[in-house]
Amino acid sequence: MKEFNLTTKMRSYQWNELTEEQQEVLRVAKSQTEHSYCPYSHFHVGAAAKLGNGVIIPGCNQENAAYPSGLCAERSALFAAGAQYPEQPVKMLGIACFTGGHFTKEPGSPCGACRQVMLETEHRYGGKMEVLLYGEDAIYVFESAADLLPLIFVSENLKG
């Protein structure tokens, strides 16, 4: 038997330590929580994908009474970006969560399905996508979506 340890690099920032670009992306993500449709969970999630051409594509979670039919904010933004600008890489993705009348103190973490889509988006364009997770007390910054899903599954895995 062999035992391995996986490590992930993550930085924690306060708002005033972020770049203007990072703040802009998170402002859009935060504003998108107002457009989320979440009558069941009451957990509003907003996302914003900044593309290589500077365009920011917003997204928010959309729930459905048949739970598997809904869509998370991250995938909403990334799929819209891919549909509207298929040749533009996603350089940065910001995510914010709002519930109980305020943004969460700690950053919300993307679900497994969103992590896989984030990784596929990064792989599709052959470059890193910075991921920003907003919380009132801290903002977590990952250099790459791969940092959120270290044992990656991409197209090469399908080739055997």
C-alpha cells in the first residue's frame, strides 16, 4: 500500500487586498444573487465569469420543484459564456452566496458538478481560470479550478 497526500493552494484576502479586476468580478457575482430563483432552499448564489476579451458574463442559481432540473450559478455563468463567446477563455470566476438577509460570513464552496464544469472550462481553453469565493469575513482565491478538484477527469481520461 502507498499513501499520498493531496494539497491545495488557496489564498485568503480581505476586500481591500483584492485587485480592481477581482473586485469588479465579485461585485457582479454579488449583484446576481438578487436574480437567483431559489424558493426552496432560499440560498441565493451569484456568479460572474470574466472572459479573455474583458466581458463579464453573469449567472445565478435557478431552482425547480424537480430538484435535478435546477442549475447552479457557476454552471449558469459558464454555460452562457461558452454559448455567447465560444472562442473566449474564462480567465476568472467569482462566486457569492446570500441567505438569511446577508452574504455568508465564510465563502460558499462550489458543488462537485460545478467543480467538474469549471475544470472542463479551464481544460477547454488550455489555461488557468482564477476562482474567487466571496465571504464577508474572507475571500478565498484559487489560481486554478484544478485546485478545487485535484484528481481531474478530462478528455484524455476517456482515451484509455
